[in-house]
Amino acid sequence: MNDEHLAEVLVSRAAEAHRLATKILRDSAAAEDAVQEAALAAWKGRSKIRNADNLAGWFTTIVVNV
């Protein structure tokens, strides 16, 4: 897994992550902040990725936790 691939996954999942965060937080602006925070956490934690085949699921988990 390289940085470019992770960046592609984060960008491609942003809209879905925002929908999920909005459902959880019930606030679109707060959801936007949460997705940005989750994307930053994912980027910073990229060295800890164990299964590059499930990056989307990994990012979704981070969004839920944020």
C-alpha cells in the first residue's frame, strides 16, 4: 500500500463518510469536521495498516470512532 492509494481511498470515501457522520452527529457542519479529523487520523496512522485490502472499512471505523 502506498500513500497515493490511501489518498485515493480517502477522497473516494469522503461523501459516504460525511453521510455516516451526519447520521451519527445530526449536524452537517460537525460531520464535516469529524470527517476531516478522521482523514487526518487515517493519514497519520497509515503505517499501522495491517490489511490494505480493507482500507474503506478501516476508514469507516475511524469515522465512527471520531
